[in-house]
Amino acid sequence: MQENEINKNGNEIELLKERIVYLEKLNLELADQNKELREENDRNSELMSFLPSDAKEQIKLKGIDSSLRYKMVTVLYSDVKGFTELSKEKDAEALIDELDSFFFLYDGIVEKNNIQKVKSIGDTFMCAGGIPKKNRTNPIEVIIAALEMQEHLKQLQGESEKNNQKIWNLTFGIHTGPVIAGVSGKKKISYDVKGDTVNIASRIESACEPGEISISAMTYEFVKEFFACEYRSKMPIKYKGDIAIYEVKGIRPELSVDGKGRNPNKAFKTRFQTIKFEDINDYVLDRLERELPMHLYYHNLKHTIDVVIGVEIIGSGEGVNEEEMLLLKTAALFHDFGQVEGAIGHEERGCKIVDEILPSFGYDDEQIGIIKGIIMATKLPPNPKTKLESIIADADLDYLGRRDFIPVSDTLYRELKVQGLIGSFNDWNKMQVKFLSVHQFFTNTARNMRLVNKELQIERIKTLITEE
């Protein structure tokens, strides 16, 4: 009896030591996170030191990157044609008012499409996608904006013709490439971009026909799956050689409403969001890597990546469509985001974060609602109600039937052990057998891939259990 008491006290001491180690790790993590926050704050302070408080707030809301060098920016250079000639025939002041009204609309289109106005001087307008916040979709967004501007101008021209009046025309030159960007201004923030990308866009614009949207071969490669484009010619560029020029005719018929090539349809939106998903992926994985507690040996960055891959594999096997795959991968990316603040209730916190972040990436309320339901399906015990929820439930516990079950389950044991949520390894093995015995895969794909190996793991673990 005395020996049992000694063993019991010894176990309690060991658990206490584990708990102390765990708390020490937490303190170190908090110290590291505070250091990172201080360093990030110093970088932001240096960038915004010359800006007034309202401008600083605008920068924080827009998420400006502290780097002034951008590898992928799409510059749109536009010029009004025929304005000088018209000013000789029409009242100059009225003409300027018309032009101002058009540029006001221009500004609205630019802002709506996540593009930054660079400058508007006289009858020249320049804007750029991909600044101040970097993204992969800026070539598409800039051309969508150009098509909207072009369509509005056509409407104005049609109205002018009915009234036997003339109106100016526009040319559009677009190129994608690296730029150097600067921020200036006190009362109002303004941006300036420099480099070959700007010069090439200007050169393309100067050579295109009125009313046309001309783009470089570089931009064409980024947008050819979305827009119908027609090869025009090659243009000599100083120090660059000849570059191919294409004219944008409109949205691809299969991606436009009623096949007319004017307005994007749902298929366009889904394909666009699939590209934008990579920006979300970078954002989330970067934050998880920096903010997840170090004691999460299982619920770490690798687990999130595993689940994203898992939903893609199982989803493909279950025949999901393109939009469903996008929603699955987005939910998988966010399903453990709440762990940055703690394990208990992290699914609900993940849903709250989704509400805050995804609207800025173009997800609508219906999509966000489905994503939140998919996230909640990962809460134990799993109880999925839809096909998409079943897919993520299987992907989240996919390791149960994988060949790397042993090393993965060992990381989960370490995570629970350091948090004082599990006792001995023998207790862990008993728990695993119990869980594996009642667990079920919900999709045919997961059952076909993992069920046999899961049964083998149950038998293997049973041989490791000792009776105390």
C-alpha cells in the first residue's frame, strides 16, 4: 500500500514538472510574440512617421505593406483623345465639367475594383492594381475596371450621337510588372509609381487606337483565361526589344452574363476567387506560423496544410464542383485559426474571424455561411450534415487511416500531455483504441482510402496496452 502511495506521489510530481515546463514554454512564447509585435510596430512607425493621424488610420485599414518595391503591379495608363479639338467647338467650361464628372465616375470604378489611383493630370489618368496591398489578382481587376470605363464611355457617346453632339474618346494601355512605389502627402495620401512598367504602359497607350484596351503580352498571360483577347502587333520598346500587344475584346462568353462578354457571371467570380484564395492562403499561413502557441505539436501549421490538401483529395473523389472546392479549401484554411487564442471554442472563434476577413476577399454572405458550417463540422465529436461538412470531417481526421499515423498521433499525445490533459502513454493508447473503435469516415472516398489501415492501427495499439 505504501509502495502504491509512493508511486502515486511520484506520478503527481512528474505531472507537476511537466506542467511547470509547459508554463515556462508559454512564457517564452509570449515574450517572443511581444518582441515580434514591437518590431512590427517599429517598422510601421518608421513608415508612417510623416503622416497625420487620419492618414495613419487609413493606412492601417488598408493594410499597406511597408515595402516600397512590388514585383507584380498592373499599371493602367489612359488618355482622353479629341479633347483639344472639342474645346474649340464647344463651351470649354462645360466640357471641363463633363470631363470632371467622367473622372469622378472613373475614381469610383477604380476604388470598387481594389485599384489605387496614382494621378489624374489634365486629360490623363493613371492607376495601378497591386498597391498598396499586394495581390495576385490585380491584372484581372485592372482590366475589369477598364472594361467598365469603356462601357460607360460608349453609353455617353451613344447619348451624344442622339443629340447630334460629339464627345471625346479614350485609349487604354496596360502592362504588368515590377514597380517602385512611394507614399506622400499630409492631408491626403497620394501614391507614385516608377519604373519600366509605368513607361511601357504609357508607351502602349500612346500607340493604341481610340476606344481600345491594349495590353502587353505579360498582362495577357495573366488574364487570357478570363478575357477574349486579339493579337494586334509587336511594339519596339527601348532596351526591351519587341513586345507583343493584344486588344481586350471583352469577357470570355462562357464567363459572362448571357454570353455577351460585358458582365462577369458566377463562373467568372468563382475562377477569380480561386486565384484570390492564394492571397488568403499566404495571409493565414503566415499568421499561423507567427501566432500559434509553440506547444501545439499537432494543431500546428502542418496540420492546417494537411487538412487543406485532404479536402482537395477527398473533395475531388466526391465530385465537388469548382465553387464547392473553393469553399472547402477556405474553411480548411480557417478551421484552426481560433487556436491562436486558445484551444477551447476555437471553432467558434474561427467562424468569427471568417466573418471579419472574407468579405474583403469577395466572399458573399451565402458563401461565408457555408464556410462557417464546414468549420463547425470539425468540432469533436464530428456530426456533419452536408456533403461538404462530411468531407472536412474526414480530412480533419484523415491521419487515423494514414501510414504516418504513429508519428502524427505521438505529436497529439505530446500536445495533450504538456497541457495536463492526459496521463501516461498507456492511458493514451486506451483512449486511442476507444476513439478509433467508434470513429467512422463519412465519405466513400475516405472509407476506400483509409478504413483498412485504421482497423490495422486499432489492432496494433491493443498489443501495446498493459493492465495496471
